[in-house]
Amino acid sequence: MANIEDFLKLDLRVGTILDAKPFPEAKKPAIKLEVDFGEEIGVKQSSAQITHRYEPTELLNRQVVAVVNFPPMRIAGFKSEVLVLGGVPGEGDVVLVQPDEKLPNGTKIS
């Protein structure tokens, strides 16, 4: 079981998607995202396996929640710096987690 100290180690933030592009080089279908997390964290990139429900063009300006303090991962030569969060109702299906009101980029989630 995880405890509250484990949870507090995660830095969860709100960011706004600035750019989204197909990522055909990835082993599993994915979209490359560029997300603005505000002045403190800046713009980060992520590879998100969200192609079942989303097209890159409909993601622009959408707010998302991400873990911003995991080490970067290399995915097919692409540096994925944050983990965008989503619910997984089924295999290969992800529904993005997002605030129900617009928040400033970089807002902490707790």
C-alpha cells in the first residue's frame, strides 16, 4: 500500500496543450504533446497514448493534469518529460483528466 508520503512525492500540475502531433514512430499509437505548465516549470513535451479518443487538432488549448517530476523517458527517439494522466476504461482507451474550470498553468494538484 502507498502512504501519504508516497503521494506527496508526486508533483501533479495543470497545463495547457500548445501543440499536438501524430507520433507514428512510437510502438503503440501515440500523440506528441507540448504542454505549458507556467513560469515555474515551463513548456514540457509528452508522448501520450490517447489516439483512441483524440485527434491532435482537437487537443490544442485543452487543459490536462500531469506528473511533472518523473525522470524523462526516450520513446522512439523522442524525449517525453511528463506523464499526462487519464482514466483507462478499456484496453488502449484513455480519457484525459482535466479540471472542470480553467486554471492557471502550473496549478498544483493535491
